[in-house]
Amino acid sequence: MANFPMVAIVGRPNVGKSTLFNRIAGKRISIVQDEPGVTRDRIYADCEWCGHNFTLIDTGGLDIGQNDEISFHIKKQADIAISLSDVVIFVVDGKSGLVSLDKEVAEKLKKCKKPVILAVNKLDNFDTDALYDFYELGFATFPISSTQGKGVGDLLDEVVKDFKQGNDKAEEDVLKIAIVGKPNVGKSSLINRLCGEERVIVSDVSGTTRDAIDVPFTVNKKKYLLIDTAGMRRKAKIEDESVEKYSVFRTIDSIKRADVVVLVVDSSEEISEQDVKIAGLIHEENKPSVIVMNKWDKITKTTNTMKKLTDRLSYELAFMSYFKPVYLSALTGTRISTLMKAVNEVWENANRKVPTGILNDLISSAFIGTAPPTKNGRKFKIYYTTQSGSVPPTFIMFVNDVKIVTDNYLRYLENYIRKSIDFSGTPIKIKLKAKNEEDI
């Protein structure tokens, strides 16, 4: 997934942030895929406006019981939005007017060096008199109705005006590796071990790392950038919502920025729901990845220990069957050399290009091995297949009818390709395109 400019929506509760988020994203996305392991709590969306791509972040959804805590939490949201975003959309309620909390957030936003756009929401009849009080905040001000969509186009014109059309944010030409995982699994220890020095704070206290930290290092004259992130904790365990809940945004940002994602798991514990959810985020972003089974030194080994752990991963990460595991101890350095080898391998696999002739021979063999499905007497046919892109490897199959094929058969074709070509550690995409038989 591309690394697009980040646009954060901030504001006090009940001003319509999530409604605006869904309006810009073009759909309701609070519930996404019904696929095991894929996150349901989507708080970001890749969007496009007039040829400009960007990633939208919703900072809404705070569940705060005490009114005297609201100011603290909302201002903390603003802090996080500022640190992440290229542009901030500051949403206020045009019906209720300007309130003191709006002014407090505005003062914080004024201190940042990011463009801030004020969206005066809930102006269904576009009563411009309601704007006057908000002009004193000093931001470019736009009246909108997020429920009706009024004014949202003008708002987006302002949001994207300085974005480069169709381009991602520029990054240095190094291989970027995001280190992600739930708290206290050894992410910071792993980075320090790779770098050979204490570059990030290591502590047994969950949540020591609050921000994403970029750590450059070199191996065999090749440059890398490690991105350390705050550990993602499941919601019920989050006590300081103002910091830890929104560390999820930074983890998502790090995944999107990365070329390769390293998911660190504590091999001495059971695979947790949160481990699976983070894997789901990586899978959704189509990122090549390595699963690090850390704390290998704590495991009592038998002949089949590694196989048993891999089988357990296969069960829990069934949606991510291409995963590439490594087993190591960041604390002792045991098997640490296997990690960078695996990172380079999955990156190479994600960039792999398959000649069209070899690809079509594979598909023909797959057809011979297992007959394609039929529907209403019509047999599914693939005329030819070609690779259209990489990272992830993407294949276009020109077929007689896209409605005949089943998901199971597509999975069979993917697995057949994987048996012959090393795509371990990277997702691959298969796209179908209908082609009339008379055109062949």
C-alpha cells in the first residue's frame, strides 16, 4: 500500500467527525471484511480527490465518562494528529457555536507547522451568519454539512491543493522496516540487538514506546530504516486512552510507510487476539512481512518444537497463509541473523516478476490438475495471464466470464502459483478481466 499524505480529523465529541470521515471515504467503513483476523475497527481510509491520493484518519470515538476529562483527551488527540498528519481538518459544530474547548484546541493547532482547515459542520441550510464567531480562530474556514455532503467538495479542494498529484510522500531510498506488535513482546530489544547498541528505551513496563521512532542502520553496506512503534493493546486493556489508544494510529502509519513489516510475537505465550488483529492490518495493507517468534530462549525445545509453533501460527493466521516465520531471541541474540535474511527474502519475493510464458504454463498445468468450475453449462476459461505489477505481485487473468469462478478455485490457482514460485512472506493479487471469446 502506498505511503500517501496523512489527513487527520480532530475536534471535540459530537461535532460529526466520524460522519465526515465516512462521507469523504465514500462509504460506511466501521465494519469492513467478514474475514478472520482482519480488523473490524477501521479508523483510517485511503481516499482520492481529483487525482490526489491521501490517507484519512478519524480521531473520533472517544468514550469518556467524566466531563472534566474531555479537554485533556481532546487536546491529546490534537497532539497526535499534529505529529502524524500533513493536513489537519478541525471540525466544529456550527449549530452550537464556538465553545471554549474549540478555542483550546485551536490554540494548540496554531503552534504546529501543518496546514489546518476549519470545517464548520451541521450547517444543513448553509447559514453563513453562523460562521462569524469561528473566523476569530484564524483558520481557512469552510461551512459544511457532512450528513448531506454540502460543502465537502470545497473542503477537499483546500485539503489537497498542495499535494503532488498521484504521488506518494517522498522517502529516502532505503529499505524501511516497521517493527510492530503488542506491548512487551521485545520490539525495542530487537531493534537494539540489530543495531548493536541501545538506540531505543527498553523496559518491562508495557507501553514504554509511545511514538514511532526511526532508527537508521547499515548491514553489509545496505541501508535500512527501522521504525519502532508503540505496542498495540486490545481496547479493554487501554487505561490511558489519550495516549495508548491513539498509538494505534502511529502503528498504522508505520505499517503504511514500511516496505517490509516485522510482526513480533512472544513465542512463550499463546497467539493472542491482538497478534491476529495486527497481522490483519498488515494483510489488509498488502505488505510483505516476517513473523518474529521472539523469546526463543524461554522455550523448552524438543525435536518438533518449531514445527508445532509454525502449525499454531498457520491455524491462527489462516487468512495469511503466506506468512514467513523466524524464531529468535532478541535478549540473547540467538538466531538473530535469520531476521535480516528473511526481511531481504520477502522483499525480493514481493518484487519478483514472472515471465508471461512461465506464468501461462503454470496456469495450464493447474487446469489439468484440477478442472475449473462450470456454471449453467458454461466452463470457466482463462485465455492468458500476465503480471501487471509487483509489491505485491499482481496478476491479471483474461477470462470468458468472471462470474463463473469461485473463491475456492482462485485460492487453488494462487496456491498452485506459490508451489512453483517463491512468494513466501508476500501477498499476491489475482484480478480477473472478462474477454469475449470472439476477440481471441
